[in-house]
Amino acid sequence: MAMTIQLVKRNGEVSMEQSFEYLCSKLTNGTYDLTIKRKTEPRTVSQNALMWMWFECISNETGTPKQDVHDYYCNLFLARPITVCDKTVLVKGSSSSLNTAQMTKFLNLIQADAETEFGIRLPLPADRFYNDFIREYRH
């Protein structure tokens, strides 16, 4: 029997919906492994929307199709090596599997690269002209 339990730690105090003792009482006799890992949230809809608006902007400025811009940045920043039978190849990563922290890092890399390599300034929501950018690139 596998259980998933959410722990929350605030101000140094850990809380759970049910007591640990109660949860252990539901287990049958045997040996168990307990792993605790920080919960991560998948990328947000707003992060994804921002990424695609940025890709539309880069597409318009460079003449490169938007999907190719996406694939370019996934290959540039998310590619990873895999080895099968002693043969190693580089495979393109996917932005859809990123959590919010990873997506933030990916967006920061895209923003820096677009400005450095193409002279394109991609705005963040806190930037002064962000609403104008949205009106231009949101479909």
C-alpha cells in the first residue's frame, strides 16, 4: 500500500491533515521506506503564456517560425544527453515538464539570450510597457 502525505512547515512547525501515528497504524507489518521531498508546482499558465508571447515577438523580429523559436530554446537550454547501448545522443528537452522554479530559470535564460544575441528586449509583467506588449502579442 502506497500513501502520499502532504506535510506543511510554517514558522518551524510541521503539520499534517492526519497524525503520523494514525497513518502508521494503517500499515501492515513489514519494512517501509519513507522519502520526504519538497513539493514543486508545475509551470503556471501565466508562465506558459508569457513564453509563447515572447516566442511570437522573437518570431516577428527574426522571421523564424514561432515553433522553431520554441524548439531552438528548448534545444539550447533544456537538451540533455542520453545513452543507449554505449551510444550517447543529445535530446531536446521539453518546457511542459518544468516546474515553476525551472520555468522561471528557463524564461530568464531566454530573456537574456534574446537581448544578447538578437537585440530583442522581452518584458516581464512588472515592466513599464508590459501591457502594451500583451496587446501586441496575445492572440
